[in-house]
Amino acid sequence: MPHPEAAQVPNAPTTGKPRKAAFAAWIGSALEYYDFFIYGSAAALVFPKVFFNPDDPATATLISLATFGVAYAARPVGALFLGHIGDRVGRRTIMVWTLVLMGLSTFLIGCLPTYAQAGTLAPTLLVVMRVLQGLSAAGEQASANAMTLEHAPEHRRGYYTSFTLNGTQAGQILATLVFIPVAALPDEQLYSWGWRIPFLLSAVVAVAGYVIRRTLDETPVFQQASANAAVAKMPLAELLVNHWASVLRVICAALIATVSTIFSVWALAYATSDAVGLDKTGMLWVNGCANAAALLAIPLWARLSDRIGRKPVFLIGALGCGGLIFVYLWAISTGSYPLVFAVGVLFFGVVYSAANGIWPSFYGEMFPARVRLSGMAVGTQIGFAVAGFAVTIAERIAGGDGADWVGVAVFSAAVCAVCAVAVATGRETYRVPTAELGVRPGELAPAGVGKAESAAV
């Protein structure tokens, strides 16, 4: 007997308003991930001296980096809840709610007392705010990806869904650009009030998020499912019973985010440590320029995936990163800023973008519309949770002085290998019609789909 998703939406339309949906995904992700990633810069450069005991710098740095990972630990919990709601009531509702929550929690970080002012209460409140950031991020990308994929034309799903990740990179650039002048402040000003500025600026996110996304149309796929009473009543139950293998595959593939956290946070802390001594501002420029390169690379990789498939492009990114992580960390160990800059832009800006730019379409195409948001949210956020704590794992591997960068590179390459295996053993979906996505071989195609199309699944 076929599963319920086999008859989910009769030949659901996919044209909709793809450009408007892509723009809403881009601007929303940029604002949301500005908030999310200024925390990463602050955790590496400022928080060890602001929110933790300054008498033990090594421990303070380790704990500060661990708080960065706390948000990733919260994301699977948020994914379970927000994914379920998104598949029940729609993508737009989640997109508005997550952006407002992120803006509010980030603003409140800028208002927190320091360790010197409140003792252990200060890091406790910091962790609470970071958890709220994680809950918000859990639903942001999955809802935006589902929105753009379900609005996109059949043959350009990779390109349009890449705007979500392109927005994420723009948010990282914005976070870096805001933090560069802050990091250049004299230490007394930086640690007293300067670090608060990037967080307080996020107040505009709550307002901007509501204004930008409240007028966005729900996707044609979800509208038709609602009209035909084809919306899943228990999306999570249906997901875990009928699509557990796809969820597991997404979890393993999503570990590629380890590359991002190692590059953006651990490598930044290592490069500016006493062991290497590179300038904070210079390393922030490396991160900013690498993300700027990604703005150009992501849509190009995504368009290539619409021509040759998702799997080849993702594998280029995963395997390439597994090799280049050794080169990048070695470049940092030399203390040569030009070398670090060149390798960093190639590694993170170009090669990582191959995987980063096409996963929204690749993961979303594994699931039918009934459970698409839940599937992407749960799968990615569990994988991202592991990636978030990769920073802490790397710090333990490298030791307090960061001397064992080779061990960190081996760890990162091993994670990339796991991602590559998960992707290589998956199904190629770039030519599957949108209405047939998630329908496995042997199941009935959605009503209204011809036999020729059904055979192509």
C-alpha cells in the first residue's frame, strides 16, 4: 500500500513568485545570521574576558567557545517543534517568527551584565540568550529553503534555493564588517562597552523581519495541500516512520557545517592566540573576504547543480574541503598573513560554497511537501548541532596553546569524508518534478502525473 505522501498534492504548481520568495529568503537569512555570527566573533575574541573568569584565560576561552556550540545543541529541539508547526500551518508563519526571536535574543545579549558585575549570573544569562538564538535558527533555514524550493521553476530549484545560503554568507559579512571597527578599539573600550554595539544594532532585525516577510505569499504547494486537505496531521510521526533514512542521510551530510565553524571560530581564535599572534582585524578581513567570494560562488555552483546534478557539486565541496583544511591551518601556523588570506578565500569562499550552496535544494528534494520542512529542519539541525561543538572538540584536540593544528585538520577531514559517503550513496533528484519529490520507487506518483514522468523518479 502506498504511503500517504504518494498522493500528497496533485501536480502542485511550482512557478508562484520565485523571485519574491528568493529575495525574502535572502534578506531574512542575512539579517538572522548577522545576529547568529556576531556571537561567534565575540566568543572567540571578547567573551572570554567579559563573561568568564579572567584569571584562567585558557579555560575561559574553552568555555566561551562551548557557549557558541550551545545554540547548536538547542537547534534540534527547535527543529522538532518548528518543523512540525511549519508543515501544519505553513512556511511563512515560521519565517516571520524565527526572525523576530533572533533579533530580540541578540539585542538582549548586548544588555547583559559582565562577569565583573554579576559573577556567574552573567554567563548563565548569556547561555539562555544563546539557546534562544539556536531555537530561532532551527526554523529559519528550513522554512526559507522550503519556501524558495516550492516557489521555484522545476529546472532552477538549485539556483533559487541557493539564495537562502547566499543570504547567510551576507549575514556573516555584515557581522564581520561591524565587528572589525569594534575589534580595533583600545582594549579598555572594547571590553567595557564596544563589544555591545553589534548586538544592540540587532534591534532593527525584529522590525525588519516583520516588515519584509509578513506580505510574502504562502507556497503554491502548501496552498494546494491545504485546499485538498492533504496537510499532514502528524508530520513528525510520518517523517520518522516513512522517511527516517532520508533524515539520517541529511544528518550525516549536514556535518559539512563543521568546516564553517572551524573556519569562522576555531581558526580565528587560533590565529589570534599567542601561539601565532596574527592581528584580530586582519583575520576578520580574511573571514569577510572569504564570505564575499562565497556570495559569487554559491549561485554559480547552484546553477551548475541544475545542469549536472546535486551530488557531483556537493562532492567537490566536501572532498575539496577535506584536503584544503590542512593547507589553511598550516598557512595560519606560518604566521604569513598573505598566505592565510589567499588560502582562506579559496578554501571557504570558493570550495566550501560548492556544498554549502546546493544543500538547500539537495536536502529539500529528499522529502515530499507533507514533511519537507520537518525533514530539513530535523536532519540539518542535528547535523549542525554536532558541527557547533566541533569548535570545542577542536580546542581540546589542539591543546591550550593550539599547537596540534594537524589533529584538528585530521578531525575536520574525517567529518568531510562522512559527508561525502552520505551524499555519494544518495539518490540524484535534480531532474525529478517538484510534485514527485520524496516519492520512492515502487510507490504511486501523485495524481495528475503522467507515466513517463513517474518513471523518471
